Amino acid sequence: MQRLNVPVSQRLLDAIHASVEGASLSTKQSAQAVSELSRIFTTERNRISFSYLDSSHLGAAYLQYFLPVNLAKIQRLLNEMPTPEVDESFSVLDLGSGPGTGALAALDWWQQQTLPYVLSVTAVDGSKAALSQAQQLWNRYCQASGIGTAGLQTYEGDLEGRAWLERVKQLGPFGLIIVANCLNEIYADAKDPVELRSGLITECLSLLTPQGTVMVVEPALRETSRGLLHVRDRLLQEKRCSIYSPCLHEDGCPALVSPTDWCHEERAWEPPEIIRQIDEEAGFIKDALKFSYLLLRKDGKTITERRSDIYRVVSELRKMKGEKRAWLCNEQGRQEVGRQDRLASPANTAFDQWHRGSIVQIERIVRKEREGKVSALGRIDQDAGVRIIRPV
């Protein structure tokens, strides 16, 4: 079935707006609250356990600003993952759901696609207030859309405590399990957080249908992105799953070789007007979606054929004097590749449309040798074919 590449609908944005109307925050007040939340999520992460959704002004600002952003990230990945292989119903588990981020993204995506099966979502979170908000938003959206065939169940449970596990096992298996922006927040004080976080994802995989997907989304910070990459490597070492995307290999992640490197995505985005207004007041620019992610499977399916001449672009296309360069990744590791402007040709013109996250094919990469040493920088010649297999 051909699926549409859908954005977050205006109907869902309207439901969110209706939920925050009672807070009566001015744009300046919203910007101040968003700035505080931004500090909590980035430079003041020791406050991350603070229940900001229980605060009237911070909770409203989160729904107004961060929820649409996170919904958009998840829907990009819903568009990217394989088409669900289901007969009559599609069951989704949203772990660490907060106000229903994954649940609402799946509902809106399902509604816009007009997919021919019933949607059933289970949301698990440690905050009763967050689950109440999720149910309210879900009901508002369904009522406005005239949906009577999608159900939401909520369960209050601490992800670290695992009491939720026996409960949701009775509702599974699930065709999709979403773990969005919460993996980095659990087991933070543990001796080996990677082992415990990997254990949680292993539990998710056990709840998955044979053709299902586990979606893990994390902030695009160095700390959180590297934490996700460590979990990735642990899961692969233990042969728990395969990676559908973004990785084009299942070797150790080359971004972990240097302690200063990390890997994240950046996707172009047209933010809603309210986010533009808050950005202008707060001095932010939210014109792109930045995040780190994994789509994990148990059936070995991959986003594209894995070959030595196929690469994922893992940086922006950098313009330099007389040339452009980008970093690529596949089973050969991370490598920098450039093309001199004077060697631009119809054969390699696709090089100019590269973007972080693109999957590309390069016919030939040349490395010069000087004094017996091969240059680390690869070059694309004038007659070397370049093709974009999958844009972002």
C-alpha cells in the first residue's frame, strides 16, 4: 500500500491548543517557560526528573511548544518505517508516553493515511497527570475527527520498576513500540545504565510481533545520542535484533571511537505559527527537527540494500573553498568524501542535493597517495556516478 508522507495535522494542533487555552499564557510568558524547559532538557539535566507537566505554566508551555515538535519527529519515523503487516488491527505501545506523544502521533498518522485496520494504543507513564492529559487530547482529537474505531488504554507505571510489564504483556504482542525521549531519563544513577536500558529495549522486543518495529527516539545532544549508540551496540552484540534504520551496518558504531563524536538526524520542518512566535520572543530557531533514533526489528528487514557502495550521509554538506565535503557511514566506518567544484558533472550532480540522513550510492571514491600514505579524504571524480537512493 502506498503511504502518504504526512505532517502533524491541524486537527491535532487544534486539540493541543484547546488543552492549553485555560492557562492563558501570553507569548512572552510562554517564551519564558519554554526557555526554562529548554535549560532543563539541555544544560540543567540534573532537573530532568522534575515533574514539569504538573506545573501549570511549564506544562502548558510543554504542550504548546515541545509536544508539536516531538509529534513531528515521530511522524517522520512512522513514514520511514516498514508498512505494518497486520490483518484487522494495529496495536501500539507508547512507553514513557508523557502526555501521549507517541500515542497521538500514531493516531494522527493512522487517521490521515485512512489505513484499513483498527488502531489500538496502550500508553504507559509514571505520571498520572500526564496520562490524564494524553486521554484528554486523544478524546478531543477522536471527537473532532468522528473516530470510533481507535482505542487508548493508559497504565500508570514506573519504567524502572517494571510492574507495568506483566500488565502490558496481556495486551500484546504489539506491531509498534515507541520509546520517545525517555530512555536517557531512566537508570541515570545506575552503575551500568547501558545494561539496564538495553534490558528495557530487550523487553520491548519480546513484546513485539514478528514483523513489528521498536522505535527509540532521543534528543540530539551529544550525551543522549552517545547513550543511545551504546545501547545500540549492546543490543547488536547480544544479537537481540537487527537495525532497520538509520544504520546501514550492524558493526560497532564508529561515532563512539572518539569521545567528542555523536550521530543525529536533522530534518527540514515548517513549524506552526505559535512556535514561530515563541521562537521570536525567546530567540530560538526551530526550523529543523533534530533527534537521534533507532528503528529496530526482529526479521532482519532493512531500509535499503546493504552494499559497500551505499552510504548514509551523517553530516551537512559543507561548502569550502573550491569544493564541498560530507561525512559518510556504512560498514567501512565513517569517512569524509569531497568533490571539487571544477569536477562537477551530470554524472555526480546528485552530490549537490546531499543532506544529513540521505542514503546515497557512489560509483567510485578515489584516495590520493603521498609518500606511501593514502589520504583519509576520499574524492569523487568527474566521471564517477552519484545517486540518491533515499532522500530524507
